[in-house]
Amino acid sequence: MLRRVEELNDYKLNARDGEIGKVKEFYFDDEHWSVRYLVADTGGWLSDRRVLISPQALSPVRWSDGVIPTNLTKQQIEASPSLDSDKPVSRQFEEAYHGYFGWPRYWQESEPLGLSPIFGISSSAAPEGDSRPLRIPIQTEWNPHLRSTKDVTGHHIEAQDGEIGHVEDFVIEDETWVIRYLLVATRNWWPGKKVALSPQWIERVSWSDAKVFVNLSRETIQQAPEFPADALVTRDYETRLHRHYHRQGYWAEVPLAQEHTY
């Protein structure tokens, strides 16, 4: 199912033994546009650090009550490697974090585009006896490929013939936690219209200038099917969108046996 990040923000995150907090933002890998961590707002429970939850720990989202369950306990989370709130995520932290839970390192996977092959991995490797957070030495070599959805929101979209709008939101597939679309607000040019662009159609990104470049004309983007007002993205809409841009749908690239693997 495809959902907007704006909708997922403030969803409750539940451990096996109680609520952890609420979703605050997402970190994604800008090489593969896959969500690598959910950032939890713990409401003061662990106020001295950010709590990151990998999609590898997530169970299917309970849409009806706005809850994202995890297969972790609160003690496991409290004792997980500590990440100071004012520090970027370093590779050193990620090594310790994935090692603590016994999870595969996504940066070592041969096909790191989604999490379907490793969904449901047990977190039993993480100790439950010691609640003291695992401290990591001073962080170095921060991971330059991890981007925050909060920080990237507002980046300008540059078409072949000029600016067309800005990133307003992201559309995530909850089965694989891959970002399928950037939601672009074009109200500076065409009042009220919002369109979706796939990360696969991006030519390049200038992170320093906060600009996303696409090899498409402004007119082509303007004539694209408008993003659904109710934010429910159907396969019919996706098919019309991809046909407009003369692109093959990503769903045609995934074997049917893997489409709904957890």
C-alpha cells in the first residue's frame, strides 16, 4: 500500500510491551530511495537521544488505528546504541546498531532496493538483560547518503526549461519501505495542482543547492495526471502516470511471488 509521509507522521510506534512514541520523520538512502530508519518522538521517555527504528523491526501497519507495530521490546530499544540528538547518523553508529540487533547491513546487500527479502527477521539476537544503552565512541564518517524526509521537503524541482515547483511530500510503499514518488507542489505555476514524480526519473540532485533535476519539460509535468486529492494512490492512477511519462511501471519489474513478501 502506498501512503504519504505526512500521513504516517504521528503514527504510534508500538513495542511488544507498550508504546514507544510516534513517528517523527524518516531517513532514506539517496542511492536507492529506500527508507532505512523511522525516527521516533518518544515524548520524553528517552529525551537525551533520538530513537531510530529500522524497517527490519516492523510488522504490518495497522492502518485502522494508526499504529506501526515492532517486534522489539522497550528494553531492547532503551539498550540499543545511543545516538545523540545533535549528531548525524554515522556509518560507525549503523555498524553498532545493526550488529546489536543481529540484522544484515543494508549497505552490504547486493540488491538493497527493498526490504521484502528480509522482512520478519527475528530480533532475538538483541540482548534483553541489560537496559544500559550501548555507547558508541565519538562519531566520525557520517553517512552522506542518509537524508531526512523533513530536510528534503521544500527542495526545488528543476525541469529542462526551468523551475516547476518544490517537494511537498513523499509517497512510501509500506511493504518494502521504498519511496515510490516525490509529491511535487506546482502552485507557483498552476494553482492547486500536485503531481507525482518517481525517483527513477530524477537526473541528479544538488543537495547543497536543495534542487532536484529531472529530464522533463515543465509542460510535460504540468499535463501529468493530478495526484489524488484523497491521497489514496491506486494502481489505475499509477498506470496512467507511467503511461504519461512513457515509463514502465515498477510493479512490472517485481516477480509476482515477491510482490507481497514480508
